[in-house]
Amino acid sequence: MDFMLLPLYAFAVGLTACGLAGSAMEIVCGHRLAFAEPYVTPAHIVRSLAVTACAGPFMLTNDALAARREGRIGTLSLLSCGCTAIAWALALGIVLITIASWATGLLSSAEFSA
């Protein structure tokens, strides 16, 4: 059971980061989070990539649920989007844990003189 703790922790970290970033963006912009403007635009490629990397699972889930309500996708496609969002949140969590570990290592190895 111990071998499942790290992936579960990484998934929780990714899901939390995605939810916080997505909710903050929705509050600031006042629009539902989706793969559309004002979040993803061709005019601001770097910003769009950063937004998509951080809040992508939330965006994908919102778009998939909206498409399902409108009848544009079936149940199998909705499940596929759900599995992709889960994998994306896990990958995001792994990246964030790696960055935090790297930053902690840098901070602990640095000598601070008072």
C-alpha cells in the first residue's frame, strides 16, 4: 500500500493546484473557465500555455461537461476526457513536487550570511 502513497499525494497536489488556479482565474475574469478567450488566445501564446498547464484539467472538465449537456459528445468521450484530466492532474502534481523539491534543495544548500 505504501507504493500508492506518492502517486496519490502527487494527484492531490495537482488537483489542488489546478482547482486553486482555476478558481482564482474565474473570480478575476468573471467567465467560466474553458479553452477559449479570455484564458487561451493566439495573441498571448506564453500566457495561454501557462494558464493551460496550471488549470488545464479544470478547463477540460468544464468543456467536456458543457459539451455533454449540449449533446455534442457521448458518454465514452466524457469518460475519456475525465481520464485525461486525472492523468493531467497527476502529471501536474509530479511537476510541482519536483519543482518544490528542487527549490528546497537550492535553498538548503545556499549559505546565508547575516
